Amino acid sequence: MKRSLAHLPREKKDELKAVVEIIRELIDAEFIILFGSYARGDWVEDRYTAEDGITYEYKSDYDLLVVVQDLPKYQYKGYRNRIKYRARKSAGCTTPLSIILHSVEEFKKAVGNGEYFFVDIKKEGIMLYRSGRFRLPVARQLSLKERKNKAQAHFRNWFESAESFFDNFEYKFKKNDYKIAAFELHQAAERFYHTVLLVFTDYKPRTHDLAELGKRVDQLSGGFKGIFPQNTAEEKHLFELLKRAYTEARYNMGYRIARKELEYLAERVTLLRNITEAVCLEKIRGFTVDGGSV
């Protein structure tokens, strides 16, 4: 585990210091670990104007793992949103935050079992804070063969599950049950994203937010950019309908979605499905030892 932020510009160091102080004010954290692009030093801040005149901006997130002793106390009570709000409003943090919360026991078990998302965090991450009450767990390193076997198992399980939900969507769509069809379509999209995340990292976050899942997948492969375009108000509206379907299509009597809207979204999820299959199979084939396939 690294400790130095020397590779970051001063403003980034100041932002991270402020964010850590906010987290500690709200959460009794055991570890706060920076991982991902800002830990590795390959973060992106890109802004450009396309030929159609639309300006696009992309900023890498600060990826933060917050490890706590009492996870249920914080997990479902909006702490992540409160941290993000205070970081933006009171600390002037302009860099997006991506925060995952796990218990000490989950962290220790994952690292000890060689789950490579957490093993890589322990290897490449930067410790921003530690309480001193717990030691970092000893990591087990999986062989490439073991990693390939896990990736294959994740692909079979989650891709098959996603396709099953897409089949359910088509059945409900034909029955003109558009609200439940929207829920099934959301679940298909969520599980296609889960497939990619698990094949590439052996980890999926506890969220049903398609925007957050999509952003994580974008960081793993450039092939997913533009799956759900949001360049116009109509495109944003359609994506919001799909995002909201997880809860509102089942429980909100006022949720409405039209046949044409579902047809458009189904085309996008079909594209997501095709890219997921191609990218994941390529990733699995890429596990090699000394230049040969595992």
C-alpha cells in the first residue's frame, strides 16, 4: 500500500484532504483508500467540441474505498450522497467522487481470497487515512489460470442472467405491459454491466444506478461510450426513464413509458448486450502465460 500523493498537483491534494476530513466527520472509518486512475497517475480531464458543435467533458473520478466496522450503520442511509454534496458545496471539490463502502470483515475476506479488485487496491492504492485499530490483510495472489476461470464463470452466470431478463422484457412488451417491461429491461442492462465489471475486475458495486455502472464500465473499455447517448433533452429523458424503472415501474403508479420509448431503449440495450459479449470474450481470451493461452 502506497502513502504518497506526490504525483498529484497541489489542487488535487487539497481536494482529497478536504474530502477525507468530510468523510471522517460523517463516518467512523477504519481505512480510506484512494484507488483507480488518481492512485495510478493516469487520470483524465478532457474537454472537446465535436463537429456537431456539442461540447463534451470527461473527468476521472476520485475512486475511494471506505472501510468501516459497522457497515449497516452507513450503507443505506445516504452517506455517500451527503459526502459528495458537502465536498462540492462546502469544499469546492470539482472532481467527481466515486465512493464504495465495505466492512472490515468484507475487506479482509476479499483480499485473503485473492479477489483481484481488492488485491489490486491493496497493491496500487494510496492510504489516505487509517484508524490504527486494524491491520491491513495479507493478500492472496491468484494465478492467471484461476483469474481466467473466475472470469469465465462470471461471464456464464451474469450474461445468461441478463439475457433471461431481456427475454422477460420481450414477453411483457408483447403483452403491452410496458411498466413491467421497463423494469425487466433495466435489469437486463444492469446485469450486462455487471458481467463486464466482474469479468474485468471480479467486483460489482452495490448499486442499481445505470449511470454509475456505465461510468465504471467506460473506464474498463472504450467500446461502451455512447451506448446511452445524452446529447439532447430527449436522449436524457429516455435514459432517465430506464434508470427510474428499477423502482418506479413497480411501485410508482404515476410512472409512464410509451411503446416507442421502450423500442428505442431496447435497441440501446441490445447494443450493450452485443458489445458486452464481444469485449468480455476478448478479455477472457487475453489471459495468457508466457505468451500462450492459459
